[in-house]
Amino acid sequence: MNTRALNTDRYRFRLALLHPRCWLTWLGLLAFFIITLLPMLTTDWLACRLGDFVASKNRKRFNIVKKNLTICFPEQNESEIESMVGEHFRVQYRSLMHYFLLWWRPASIVRKKLSMTGFDKVAKYQSEGKNIIIMLVHSVGLEFAVTAVTLEQEINGPFKSMRNPVIDWLVAKGRMRFGQKHGVQLFTREDGLRPLIRETRAGKVLVYLADEDLGRKASIFVPFYGVQKATIPVLGRLAKSCDAVVLPCVSCYDAANKRYSITLLPAIKDIPSGDDEKDTLAMNRAIEQVIDFCPVQYLWTLRYFKTRPMGEPSIYE
């Protein structure tokens, strides 16, 4: 089976998604759809209030966000950190509410909600015979960055399956929706790196996320905002195997203009160097650069520092 047929089969709608155990999810999506018929200004207000509610009730996630921000921005005092935490929950739920654009609105409407700059770099490097890796980060605007790329480029990339089968299907279809005409390809972690390398060498843009903590076995420790972080040393290897340049991508929501600003930054220098530690350090510095465009819009609810160097205690206890 070729990769396009594999994607079509893997992410097609199945009757199993209508099983009674999925009904609650479908009811939630129906309520979500009804809310998104309201003016966007109203939707944003409701989403921010929901973010305030979650921040007040989910103390575990609240404390994870606070700890991450305290570690990464030590120059901020406690009051400023608390303010950043509250704003993070508001922007996170606001962007979740915006998923209706990607799932149910036509491309013409979606394009109006995206401001794209720096994408001329893709054609420039391709004309020089280079392949392209776009480095994304786990920001609240991640899905909008993916959409911006798929609207214009032939892409491939990894997809992390989700526990809820309905949401898994819906998010995957959302990522593939505008890239069908370009032959977008998604691969799971179980597929390994070979299909990603093959498709990128064939000319597809590789969209890659590399900022999660996947444990000690898969990682090396390099600084992230000055703190040792277990980091996957794969980006440099992919760049070398694919003969590719790596373009960091920023995705920030502009509340005043009700648009997502998607920007491709200059290529990361000295990747690949052939040295995992140097490449991974350069990658983390580029991730910091991306985050600094809109710090509270990074997905701070993830435990980026859960794996510690030998002998160091957990920072989340």
C-alpha cells in the first residue's frame, strides 16, 4: 500500500466512531459547533471566561504552568508570573474555540484569519536544491501554523495519536483537510523516521515538532532557558539525512485583529553540524526565540522538565 492510500485508510471515518461510548464526545462537539455560530468576539469572551474557570479549578495544571514559567522566566516576580499563568489559560481555551475555523469553515474564510510572512524562504531554498524542515513548537496556535503550511505546500509530518478516537480522527482530518490537493502525508511514531525522510527527500516539506520530553532513553540533556532539559536529538539527524534547512515557525494570535500571525524565521545556523549536542542546543535556542514572540501562548501545561538529570528531584512535586 502506498503512503497516500495508507493515510486515506488510516484517517477515514469509521462506524466505530458512532459507538455509544463516543456519544458524549459527539454531544460535546455539537455544543461546541453551536457556540461557534456566535460572533467571534463573543466566542473569544466565552473562551477566556472558560480559561479562568479551568485555571481556578484545575490546580494541578495551574501549578505546572506556574512552575514552568517560574523556571524559564526567573526575572519575573511572583505577581507577574501569576498574571502570565492566568493569561495562558485564557489564550489556550480561546485558541481551542478557534478550531471550528479549521474543521468547518471554507479555505477562503480560513485564509482571512491568517497573516503569513516569510514563506518566500521555502521557494528560495528549494530553488537552491535544498529540502525544507519547518520546526513547530507546542504553542496554542500550533494547528493554525500547520494549516498555513498545508494551504500552500506539499507536506509530511508525524502525528501523535490521541486517546479519544473521535478527537483523534477530527484533529487528523483537520490537519489534512487543506493539504489533500498537495498529497499531505501524516505518519505515527510507530512508522519511524524512514517514511518522513523518504517523503522529504522527494520534495515534501517536513513539519516537525521537537520540544516534548519523551524520557531519558530517547533524549540528551541540553539547556532550555538555562535549565537542563531532556531533549530529543533528532532534528539535526533529520536535516542531515534529508539535506534540509530548518526554518523555525512562529504562530501567535493577534486578539486586536482576530488573526493568527504565522511567520517563518531565518534558517537555524549550523544545523546539521554532525554533533547531536550542538544541533540540539541550537534547536532549543531557536525554540526559545519562537516562544519569546508571544510567551504566554506557548503550551506551558505540558511537563517539559519531567525527566531530570540523575540525582535531581522532580520539579513538579
